[in-house]
Amino acid sequence: MGMRHLGLLLAVSVLAACAAQPTDSAGPAAPSSPEASSPSASFRAASPQSVAPEPTISVPSGVPKTKRPDHPTDDFPVVTVEGRIKVDGTCVSLVTDSVTWTLLLAPDAARLPDGQKVKVVGVPNPNAFTACTGSPLTVSTATPL
């Protein structure tokens, strides 16, 4: 009976090996040589397919180079404009052909009368809070014409 058990064990291992092989219709046919039916050939066919290794993650050493963020700046160029003064309550505006400027007054511009034609040198200041309706202009000089 020992031989009978060995034959049964061999048959079960061959069937298990055949069941474990993937069925690939495009793959090559199984060899029909006597080696294919041997237990060692069946064992080789049942081994798992090679699996690609997991990718490794590497972290760079040290701290990345950084710099402090630059603060936003408003670098407006100095403008020279000519127009007429318009006084409306506490608002003093310079009306030109294209823009109405709200004059953030310098001492010499504060004495300009309504309707006076002037040449003003100043820097636009869009961050200035004013209740007036023109574009804010910080006045450097105001010269009557």
C-alpha cells in the first residue's frame, strides 16, 4: 500500500500544479516531454511568478533653502498733472482731461481757490482712505498757472 499512497500523492500534486498555473491563451503551450510529468517539473511550474519590488521613498537630507517672503510694495512713479481745482466741502480735487484726483493736501495746495488752474506733482496713493470721489494723490508741490 505504500506505493499506492505515493502514486496518489503524485497525482494530487500534479493536479494542484496544473490548477495553479494561469491560463494564458496567448502563451506558449506546455511542453510534452517526459520531464513535464515529473514531480520536479510540476513543482517548478507551481512556483509564484516574480513580483516587482515595492518602490522606496527617500527623503532629502537637510532643510530646503527658503527666504522670507517680500512684503508687497506699491512703487508708484511720481506724476505731474495739470488741471483745475474743484472744492466740494472738505474735498479738494484736481480735474484733468482724463482723471479726477483727490488731493491729499500739502500746505501749499491747501490755499488753492476753486477753479484755479494748477500744476501738481505727487504720488498716487490708492491705499489712502478718503470720503472724496477722486483717485487719491499725495501732493508734493502745487503750483498755480
